Amino acid sequence: MPRPPAPVPPPPRSGPPVALIGGVVALAVVLVAVVVYVVLRPDPVGTGDNASITGSGSSPSALRDAGGIRVGDAGDDVPAVHIYEDFQCPWCGLLEEVSGEAFTEAALAGDIQLTYTLMSFLDGNLGNDSSLRAANAAMCADEQGAFVDYHATVFAGQPPNEGDGWTDEQLTGFAEDAGVEDIEAFTACVEAGTHNDYVTDMQTRSNQEGVSGSPRVFIDGEELSNEQMQALMSDPTALTGILAGR
Amino acid sequence: MTRSGPEPGAGRHEHGVAMTRGRWADLLGLVCRLALGGVLLVAGLLKVGDPTGSIQSVVAYRLFDYRVSEMIGLMLPVVEIALGLLLIVGLLTRWSAAVGAVLMLVFIAGIASAWARGLSIDCGCFGTGGPVDPSDTAYLTEILRDAALFAAGAWLVVRPRSLLAVDTVLFRRPPAAGSAAPESRHTAPSVPKGAS
């Protein structure tokens, strides 16, 4: 079967210049990138020194400039322990399960100055908004002085599958378990997302400070090593040893 | 080519072999475009919907000041999506592939530096970056993947022609002076082009 003749190419012409098209495309990409940057850029958070509660945070125990949630107020003379964690992070759940009580008891006894930064980056990873909502709920509980118990209850109530998150009803159930008294006010606070801005700022501030994951524990500004973190996740008395070894 | 000596129809046959060979190269070009473009597009799409995570992935490398990390984290996905789309449709193939290949080199350098400094992070290539358990790092795999994608880009820089590319339609090259090949295509070649 004879091959059909190949189509005759059009007569020589100068097509659109590659450089022009390339330039236009490159310019368009740069423009879009700049627009995306301007639109999506998180509002920068001040990183001033916020050693003490000033009452200007979003909830009573919240430090200024999204510096975190303070537990107790042991002052500046004791080691400052700063824990960065995300409510949906399984390793954070393990850390809290094993050493959570050691941290909060030491803080309430005045042995350490304890601060929690509640991160919410896992929402983006997992495709839900449970970290943000749980962190907001924890601050709602803080309004009624129940942060420590609520915080522990949420971690104890982590879903078996990372990423399943919590419903508002579950977040309210945790409040009942944690002894939040005015459930109505709590629910209103959860539904309104009263502290969402503060929570978002805590995440931004974590990025600004170079804390790129969770859980992270800093003592007097110094990050604990992998070995120390593993000790905290396996031995409830590890905190005492780590503090004593400083 | 082993055949020698003109036979009836030899010219056409030889021509066919040459076509096939070129077509294979065109097909390889298409595969390279889809591989590099597809990976870039997916990587960009996964990150663009999660600005916080994207910034965090860059922060995790501990290479840049926060402001710079923020810019990279927010703008890189846009560039990746654009390059991915250009490569997939085959528009400005050579230039897109060149930028894509350079990006791969940069990524390889970044991953290697994280490895060398003993960081335990995911490369963050697909948005799930950040710290991982030290035993879960996959630096070598990530570098090999990016090296393969670099090779795909390099091929397209050297030989940008490929199947099903917008470039072929848009920038159809007029028969260049001195190149007889296009001309011979529409006259039934009766003379073998030789074994060259």
C-alpha cells in the first residue's frame, strides 16, 4: 500500500518569536508568584521577649506576641521549658502520655517555667482543621482555668488514625472530662474560633523561630537532643534527670 | 545500518528506519517531559494549598533566614506548577527543561547539605516536609530521583523535540537552507541516502 504523501509544510514564515513568548510567560509566572506571596504570606508576629503574662494575650495564660500558653508562673529563676507540639501529632501524644504530668507538676510546683506553643501545621499536612480547632478549644478551656487538664485530655483522646481529627462534639466532650464548668461558654468559644488568630500566630512564630516540627522541647533556649526526647517519651521520670543534668 | 546497495524500494525503507529512530527519540522526549513536568506539577500543587507547611519545609533545611524561607516556600510552588504545565504541554520545552534541570540541581544540593549536616528531615519535595525520625530519612532515594529528573531535563535541553508538543505546532521550523531532509520527504525518494 503506497504511503500517502506527507503533508507539505507551509511556506517559510517567521513564527512567533520564541524569545517574546518566553519572556511573556516568564513575566506572567513571576507576577503570579508575587501575587501568591503577597496574598498568602502570614502576618509576621513580633518576637519580642515575653517572659511573663501581661494579660494582653488572647486567653488568660497566653503570652504576648503568640509566645505560647504559660502553665503556672514560676518566674525567671527556674529553668524555662518550652514545648512545641501539635495536638494531632502522635509523637506529641506519646510525649504527653509519658512525661506530660511530669512537666505540668514541675511547673505548678514552681520548679520550671513551662510554656506550650500549640502548633497547627499538621492541618495542612493532613487536610483538616483539627489542630487549629483543638488549640483554640484549649485556649477556650484556659479562659476557665482548665488549660492543663484540657490539654492532657485532648492528647489522651487522639484518634487511633492520625488525620481523623475531632468533631466539635468531641472537643466539647473533652471539656466535660477536663472539668470545664461553663460548657455553654466553652462551646460558644469553640464555635466562634475566638482564639484562632492567636493559634495561627503561634504557628507563624514557630516557623519564624525555626521550629519546623513537633514535638520539640527547649530548656533555657536549648533544644533537647534526640536521645533526651526519646527518654522523655519512654520514661516518666526522665524530666527530673534531664533537669538535674543541667 | 547494515544494508548496502540499492534495491528496489530501498530508499523508502532506509527513510523509514531513519524516521523510526527519530520517532523513538521524540517519544523519549515526551517521556522526559511528562516525568519532569508531572513531578514538578504535583510537587507544586501539593505545596501551594499548604503555605504554612511549604514554608516550614524550607525552614527545616536551616539554610536561609526566615524571610527568605518564606519567599521560597510561597513562590517556589508557583514556579513548579508553571514549569510542570509548560513541560507537559511541550511549550518552550528547551527553556522550561533548562530551568527544571537547574531546580533539580539546587534540590540535590539542598538535600545533600541536609544529609551532610546530619539533619533528620523529609526533603519536603511534596509538601510533607519537616523533621522525621532519623531512621526514616531517605536522602539517597531523594537524590537519585532528582538526579534522574535532572537527566530528563538535560535530555530535553540537548534535544527539545518531542512527540505531542505545542512547540512543534507553534514554532514549526521552515525548511532551512542547506537541509535537504525535509524536502526529500515529499518526493518519493528514489535514490538511497547512503549508509551515512
